[in-house]
Amino acid sequence: MPTALIADDEPLLAASLAERLQALWPELQIVAVVKNGLEAVAEINRKQPDFVFLDIRMPGLNGLQVASTLHHARVVFVTAFDEYAISAFENAALDYLLKPVGDERLAQCVARLQRENKPSVDFGALISRLQKEPPGLAWLTVGLGDVTRLVAVDEVLFFQSADKYTEVVTPHERHLIRTSLKELLPQLNPKSFAQVHRAYIVNLHVVMRIERDLLGRQKIELKNSSHSLPLSRSFAAQFRQM
């Protein structure tokens, strides 16, 4: 039975990754989930996992330093920063995943890992297996300067287009992410989020009612919020079916 260790100083992201890996590859046994590089080295030496999923920026030892100590375990880096890619592959990484990791990208990674143990992989079956699980992002990584934070997708009221960025609006905060609405929509659970205007995606669970003015224009009122969003005609029919 293949085994894996996950090292990430963000416990929620680590738990989410473990859950999604189990959905894609039920035979994979997660033998340890640790929060820093020193714990990672100790547990790797103790448990001898086949695969190690390493965040790069961690306390103690960073992911690259941990990888440099490995002799047998195969490494996948999972990070929010793309500037370490060259160093990662110099450390013989099997893959390099950028957070937030989409379902299809993670499935591609699992297929690559399975090729280490099997002659062929049914990639379509992997995607289908993951899609049987509740789809969609669980967490967003947002940043301001050197500070990185996690925002639970369920807490988001709506997403608003902002040029090449998207504004993430929660009950108490606003954040910008470097992802367009077009790129974001396929990553969201369609049972929870719907596009209602070319510039807006709304959390369906916070929709209170839809109002129409004298000119026939529609707007969406949200629960416990002063925000109201336009509902364009091109999305209205789809919205009513949800």
C-alpha cells in the first residue's frame, strides 16, 4: 500500500489536501501530517513514506531543505509561491503544485504518482472519482504584502470582477485575488455558487430574494447584508433553475 506524508504549517490546508488525496487515491495511506520542517524530517525518518507533500515556506526547515535530506521518498511541493519551481525540480521533485490547487491539477499529480507504481493510469476515472465528492474550492489563499491568510469559501458572500483580479467579499472583509471570474467559476461548487452577472458570482446560500424594478431590472438582495447585486437577463433563467 503506498504511503504519504504531508507537511504544511497551515493545518486547514493540510487537512483539505489529505481529504482530497484520499478521494482521488483511496489506496494511499496518509501516515503523518506535520506543521514544520523539523517534524517532517523526524516523521519521514520514522515512517519512511513513499511520497512527501511539502509546503516550501515552513518554520524550522523550509520544504527545499527538507527535500535535500531525502533519499528514497518522492517529493511533491505544494506552495502559494511560484519562484521556487526551478529549485524544486533541482531537488528532484515529481511535481510542483500552486495553491489553491484545482481538482484537475491535483488529479494530474496523482496520476503521475501512480505511474511510479503502475504501468498505466485511467486519468478519466480519477477525475470522475473526485467529482463524486462535493466539488469546489474549500479555501482561498489571500495575501497582503508578506502576510498570507486563508478565507473559507463558504464565508464568501460574492465575488466581483476587478479588471484582471477578483474581489472576494465576506461579511466583514474584502480581498483581491489574482484570478479572473472566468477562471474561478469552474473551481466553485455549482450547488453553492452561480454567476448572476458578467461581473458577479454569488453564494446561493446567502440569497434572500430577487427584486424587480419598474423597468424590469432585477437585483439580488442578500441575507444579513446591505449588499445587493444585479441579476442580468442572460443569467436569470439559469439562476431560477438552481
